Amino acid sequence: MPLHRKLRYGMVGGGPGAFIGGVHRSAAALDGEIELVAGAFSSDPEKSKQQGEALNLAPDRVYESYEEMALHEAARPEDERIDFVSIVVPNFLHYDVASTFIERGFHVVCDKPMTTSLEDAEKLCRLVEAHNVVFALTHNYTGYPLVKQARAMVQNGEIGTVRKVVAEYPQGWLAEPLEEEGNKQASWRTDPDLAGAGALGDIGSHAENLARYVTGLEIERLCADVGTVVEGRGIDDDVNMLARFSNGARGVLYCSQISQGEENNLRIRVYGTEGSIDWRQEDPHRLKVRRNGAPQQLYTHGSEYLADVAQHNTRLPAGHPEAFIEAFANVYRNAGRTIAARLAGEAPSPFDLDFPTVQDGAVGVHFIQTALESGRQEAWVDASYSPPGSESTRGTDRT
């Protein structure tokens, strides 16, 4: 790490009872390179104060609103203020919070989906470029070492030309109307005004991002069946689609939150002319490689034969599990080291540039809105898209 100190960050959201805020804090702290020093943890000032006390933060660094936090942190001396902000509020607030901090020169790590509208996503792309800040989106599944191994194998031509992609993310936790029972997570995730999209935004965006990350291919056309299965729910909870990728490959993507018994069964299979790869989030330490007429190969986490980028994102030897928190931590560590290099006036390592960017966020929002439009039309639609700034960054933010 080029700085001779820890990076300082503040968090917006993640107050009492919030699941994902604790995940982000654990991930950021894992490698000892980043420390939480400030926060506006809730729109309720008393709850924000309670969370700050629970985290042993200085009272004057616990704020009643994100606007107050941005204003006061920007006014602090450079050797005291936060280096970046972590945004873990409901989706509809992402743009407002991110733009507020970007305009004051702060780097950003933001939960996905990046925004609830493509207009706001593209505004963020332009703001990031104008203010020359680092923006990382926590599509954490790209942080798994064997996902990076899968990507390296596709890049190196080890399975030949990609012909077919199958990405799926079934869950079962919303098979019943939990939002009617006061479940906090269900309440905002099934509210169109707060979430924007339902299953598509919450988990379908992960399936699309994983497919694009591993294969390096863009979706050019898609046909989506966007459904609401639970009666009375005002947002999508089950989506199935066909896709055509930029090299002509065919794809199947689906996401579901009403699939009884499923937990977080994100899976990607990529079929090429010379072989195929298969990875599951619920068994993340193994990557299956198959070829016609040959025994199945099993690549395992922590092994010395893995690609350099996979080893760069591995902390423990083979046989010792690393999973969800560590994958999140890889996004934070890579983004954090890129921020640290920027602050030190140095060039970041190519491996440290391997994290989802603001352009990835815009592509994700475009995918969500395109799929929703396809569902409304019940037809194939054009899904091709190039976000603002992608021409100057493509090929530099990945290894």
C-alpha cells in the first residue's frame, strides 16, 4: 500500500438492524488497511448516534444527515477528513448521496444497483470523470478468487470461443408476502419507490454482472419475461430471459425470489468451443471445468496452479474456506489501494484496478431497465449500450 497510514472512510446508512452495513464494515476492516472514522448511519439522528456509539466513533464524527457529513468532512484538514464514503442506503438514495460526496471530491464505494434510473447513472459517470474520483460498485461476487480464475481462463482461450452463457440467481425468501408482516428488508426491497426494481435490481443485476465480468461480453439483445408471482406485490419477483451477446453467443439468465427452498444459489456456466466452466456461489471454493471425452477437472481455491489474479485475491492456503465477506473485502481492498495510490501520486497495480466501476454500474442499470421494457413489450429488444466514459476506461480497469 503506497500510503504510510490507513485509509479513512465514512459510511452513509448501515444503522441498527441493517444487514448489509455490517457486511461492508467487516469487509473494509478485514485487511487492516481501512478504518471507519465517521458516519451518518440513519435518517433518524438518534439511531445514527446509537450506531456511532456502538462502533466507538468520536461523537463529532457521527452526523445527523449525509449532507451534514459531506459538508463537515470536507471542511476538516486533509490529514483528518475521510478519504472515501461507503454508501449502503436503499437504492433510491444512491444517486443523491454519491453525487453529494463526489462534488466535494470524495471517492466512493457504493452498493448496487448504482441508481434507480439510467439518467442518474449517466450523471454519476460524468461526475466521476469531472471530479477525477475513484468509484467502486460492490458487485462482490466478482471478488471471489475462482470467479477471477474463470475470467482468466476465458480470456486466455482455455475453453475456446464462448458459445453459450447460463447465469442464474434463485432465492426463496420472498415466496411469501413478508413485506406485509413488517419485515424491514422485504418492506423496502418490494417497494418500487425505494428499490426501483425488485428481483431484477436486487439479484438479477448480479447475474448480469457476473456473466459480463467472466466472459467479457456485452448483452446486445434480450427477451425478458418479467413476472410478479406473489399476489398483491407491486414489483417483480421472478424474471426469465434469453440473451444474445456481442460475439453472437446465446444466453439464458434468470433470477427469482419466490423459488421455495433456495437460499443464495448464484451460478454461472460458460460453454465454449473447447470446454466449459461452472461456478456456484454456495460452493465458491471449487470451479468445475469440463471437456468432451475428458475427465472433469476441479480447480480449488488457494491452489498454486491458479492464475496470478486469483492468487492476488486469495488470503488463505488451499483447504481453508474464504467466502462472502472475503469477496466483499477484495472489492474494498482493490478499490482502497487504488485510492491510496491516487492520494500518493502513484500508479496503482493492475490487479488493484480489478473492481466494478461507475461504468459497470451504468451498464447494470441499463440492463435492468431494458429487461423491464422487454417484459412490458413481451418482445426482443435492443440491449446494446456504452456508458459515458467507457471509451476512455475500457481495458484499463480490468486485468
